Amino acid sequence: MLTIGSLAKKTGTKVQTIRYYEQIGLMPEPGRTEGGQRRYENAELDRLSFIRHSRQLGFSLDAIRELLDLSDHPEKSCDEADAIARRQLRQVEQRMARLKALRTELKRMVHECSGGRTADCRVLEVLRDHSECLTEHDDIGA
Amino acid sequence: MLTIGSLAKKTGTKVQTIRYYEQIGLMPEPGRTEGGQRRYENAELDRLSFIRHSRQLGFSLDAIRELLDLSDHPEKSCDEADAIARRQLRQVEQRMARLKALRTELKRMVHECSGGRTADCRVLEVLRDHSECLTEHDDIGA
DNA sequence: TTACATCCTCTAGCTACTGTAGATTCAAGC
DNA sequence: GCTTGAATCTACAGTAGCTAGAGGATGTAA
């Protein structure tokens, strides 16, 4: 029987976050003491660990909802779980590619700036003039 | 004299986003027609381009506010602009490192999953058991 | 003049939390 | 049994950076 505070500590989660997960139906409503405080069992500890670990891997709460659902049905095919993970992997790879391009341009900006007045600042100049830019006119997304 | 719609098209911004930038004071209040519609000049086009380009490089709106301020004062030292860019570069590099770790673990999950019942699904198993995980108990951030 | 695209303001919604206020409960020490 | 202080409770507001929609006004071309 864990209080919400010790559950939080064990999983590296904030207390409010646990309550939030309950509110959106990701965590079940736990038992309560007579005074109305939440008390958790090991099953809930496992579930929360699953959620947190998935979040650390960047899965969205919606994806996690699906994964938990799959996890609750051991007889189902695991293709779906696999697909979700692959989708996530693709996303991570896309973001990495994007960040790589950003890094290149930022490095260029910083290295070329020799210090002095902002009038001659290479950083500001690059930001002003989009034409010398490698980055495209598309979504920003992290 | 540009309408908000053509300014939006020229800069790859949504109309609402431009109005949002105005609302938070990132864009100035433009002139209006008698009927109350916004009309923009080239200065505003330049400013919005600067903002969008900076956003594409991942700068926060707060950072952009500082950069714009520096850009408006050509006699100031450009150290500050340089510092902002360096900070941004560091952030990008941190995120990349983080994503690299994620990619490794996701790849492992996906490659080890041989298909079958979710009961034996490697993906779900890894998510359940945090102990075999490389990722740390820290912030998720992107 | 009439049609229709574009514009206006205002409000609410998105993700995934985080923080605060003010009241209540729990557990330990005396 | 009583007190104290930490932890908990609910409810609501706020974060970043937009995005979407309602319901109405304006601008422009035929």
C-alpha cells in the first residue's frame, strides 16, 4: 500500500502528474483511505513505470494508451505494438536529421561571427537573410 | 502594402500566427484600412521573415525577442547575439545526444521483436522492465 | 449590385504537464 | 489524547506556440 508521494518517488514522477494521468484515464482510480487519500498497489506501480519509461522513449500519451491496451491483452498479435515502436523510431530519426541541419547552420553562424557591433554581426545577418539558408520552409517541430 | 494574407503566403506563416505575434508584441501593430483591415509594409515583411527563420532554427520566442532587440540597435556589441546562438547550439546538441540514445533503444526493441502474441512481445517487455534500459530517470524534453 | 474570398474579434483547444491556494488528513512524538 | 508538521485533497490557472472555429464585416472583380 503506497501513498501517492512514495509512488511518485519510486517512479520519478511528480505527484500532480500521477493525478493528471488518473484524470485522463491513463491510470486507474486507486483505492482510498477513509479520509479520502489515494493508496496504490504493486499493479499500479508497474503500470506507472511502464508509462514513465515509454514517455522517456518519447512515446505520446496516446501511443502509450495503445501500448497499455495491448499489454493488457496477452493473446493479441504483437504486430501493432511493433508498428507503434517503428513509427516512433521513424519520428526520432526524422527529428535527428532535422536537428543535424540546424546544428550545421548554427555552427556556421557562430563560427563566422567575429565579435564587434551588432551592425556587422554575422548571426543577425544570417537570421535576416533567409536566402543563404539550408533550412526549408516547413514545419518546425522540435 | 500587403494584406495579412499575402504576408502570410510570402513568409510561410499562418494568418492567425501573425496576429498572435502581434498580440504578444513580437510584431508591431500595423496600419489599418478604413474598414479596419491590417496593411503591412516591407519593414514588417523583413521582421516577420527574421522571426520565422529564427523559429526554424529552433529559437524560442523569448530568444527571438532579444535578437530582434539587438538587431534594432546596430551600435551595441554583438556578444549577446553570439551568446544566444551558442546557447541554442548547445541545446540542439543536447537534444541530438538524447535522441541518439532513444534511437538505440528503440532499434533494439524493434529488432528483437519477432512477432507473435503480445504476451511474448519484446517491445512491451522492454517497456515493462526499466532495469534493462539505458535511458536515465531525467527530463524528457523532446 | 452581387457574389465570394478574405478579413475582423473573440474564445476555446491542443500536449503534457506544473504550480498555487486553501482546506483536510495522517503519523509520530509527548 | 493532543499537538504538530508533512503530506494529501480539490479546483483552477498557467506554460509554449500556436491552431481552429463561430459569427460577422470588408474588399474587389464581374
